[in-house]
Amino acid sequence: MRTRLICAWFCLSAASVFAEPFYDLSFDAASKKAAHTGKIVLVDFYATWCGPCRLLDKRTWTDAAVIKMLEQETVALRIDAEKQTDLATRYHIDAYPSVLLIKPNGTELGRLVGYRDPETFLADFNAALKGTFPPVHVAPLGTNDPMVRMGQGHMLAQKGKDAEALQEYLWCFDHGNEVSSSFDLVRTSILLGYIKDLGLRYPAAKKAMESERDERQAKLLSGSADQHTVYEIIQLNSALDQREKNLAVFDQLPSGSADREYVLPLLIDQLLGAKRYADILGGKDGKSAFAELVDGYNYMVDTLNPKNPQRGMYEKSYRNYTVMAGAHFFEALAGLKRNGEAKELAQQILKFDSSRATRIILAEAAERADNAELAQYVKQRGIVRNPMSDHAQ
């Protein structure tokens, strides 16, 4: 159970769980601070659904050398481009992530588009700061480094060499893991995003993704697919904008199997939307399921270094995930009109986190399930104060 929780937290969460070295300032305030301190403004324009953005969060913005450089040279901001649309429009943001280097007077010095590992980011940042374009990373003849070959494919795509770009992308998708197991997260996020973008103008790219999906689908039908294969089918369907096919994948997995339980968090929103409440519970009672979530939360928190300055933000992220996952079980019980069990689960969730935000989440879940009694129950529920909750009111 703990392994599945860790996967869900780190693979599915779109929330950022770090603070330093980014400031909580408006763009204008950051520009004034940069002018006063002799620095530049760095803006990471991101979108919550963007896989490469999350990878940048996890690997690059947490790197000690990157943090040190940003603190010394910049007033750094993270901006959701889909919320602060005026600023995104002003700087012509049309890809994520886009990291802009901006003078205090608003003049753009340079931009870095797409994911970069810490070492590459530092090199490209310094080049952009000097007023030169980031260095072009040319793949040596015969290289099998998937990150390098993916970069080569991206550059080929930008030059309109679509067939050559697709060839590089497909090699990375089919063989990248053979060279580097750490490439897998990039492969099912950034790489699929690149292939999807290419497919918008080059139909062969979309057909290639469909072929990759169908190949894995055949394994699933024959009973020879493992969890990773199922995960790839789901990611490919999402990249193909065919997410509705994912429920068919779910239905082909044996009821109560480890594979089905593994896939469940990935498809929870679709299952809720389809009102497939019994599938969400999977034969479990809500209280036991939530107790497992709390055990996972406690395990994760216990692994955090007490001296880590970001501990509080990680803990908050884990807590939010636990509440949301519990609310999914509550919504399923509400939809099945198992109100007695749902009320007991609501009490359990509110004991874990008694914040107003949690009550709102539960009330909205009941309303989506068309259960007015439970919605009213949550709204009127007295708060059980939990000393472990940072949000108790």
C-alpha cells in the first residue's frame, strides 16, 4: 500500500511542494526588488497539467547549485500561465515550461523552453545571461543517450524535419529505458508531449502513438501485460486525447487484482465522472481504505528530514493528497446512498484534518453525487479539533 501511495503522490500530484528560491511576489514587485538589488527577474511560466513542468520542479528547482545560482542572480517567480494570462500574453508564452530571464525594466534577456536537468539548465542560463542563445546540444554520431536524442528530435521538429524528428522520438520511446532506467518518467511525460505536438501537423506521429498503444493493448488482451504496460496504455490514450478508452482498459483488469488497484488512482476522476462508485471502493469499506491512506501519510512524514526547510510544504502536500483521496471514497459512498458509512468516514476525515477547506471538499463531493442529506450533514458538522492538523480551526 505504501508503494502505491508514494507512486500516487509523486506521479499524480500537480501541486508544487517547494518554496525556495522562489518569491511570493507580484511581477511588478519582483521587478522593483530586482532593480534595487542589481539582479534580474526569472519567471518560470508553467501549467498545472504539464508533465515537464513537474519534472522541472522535482529535479531542477530542488538542486542545490541551481538554488544557489537563482538566489545570487535573480528574483525568481513561478507563475501559472493559465491564471495570469495578461503576463503570459505579454511575453508570448505558448509552450510549457517557459523560463524567462527579464531585466527589471521588463526587457526579455532570453528564454529557456522545455525541461532541462540541473547541469544543462545552469549552462543555458549562463549563456542566456550573457546575451547568447543557449548552446545547441548536438548528438554525437551513434549516441544512445535518450535525453540527447530526444533533444535532437525536438530540434529537428522545430526545423520542420518531421519524419526525422519522429524517428528520434520513437527510438527514445522504444529503447530509451534500455539505456537508462531513469528516462522512464521523461519518456511518459515530456517525450509523449513532443510526439503529441508533432502529431498536430504530422499525422504519422499520431498514427505511431496509436500503433504503440495498440501493441500494448494486445498484450493486455492476451493476459501478458504488466502494471507498467497498463500505465503506458493510459498515458498513450491521454496523449492521443482518447482518455475515454481508459475505462475499457480498467474493465479488462481482474476485479480485486493488484493491477486494477494500481490503475485506480490514475483513473479516479473518470470513474467518478461515470458514477462508477462501486469500482472506486473495490469491495473495501471507506473507513478501512482511509485508515490505509493515513498510515501511508504517517509513513511518508516520518521519512522526512526534520531539518529540511521544505518539510512543512511536503507534509502539507501529503496531507492534501490524503484528504482528497478520502473524499473520493466519501463521494463513492454518497453516490451509493450508503449514508451511514459515509457519515462515519466524514468524521474520520475531519478528525484527520478539521479545516474548513476539508469540509468544503466533502460537501462538494456529496453534491456531485446528488446526495443532499450528506452535503447538509457535512456543512453542519461540528469540527473535531486535531492537534496534528496545521489547519484546525
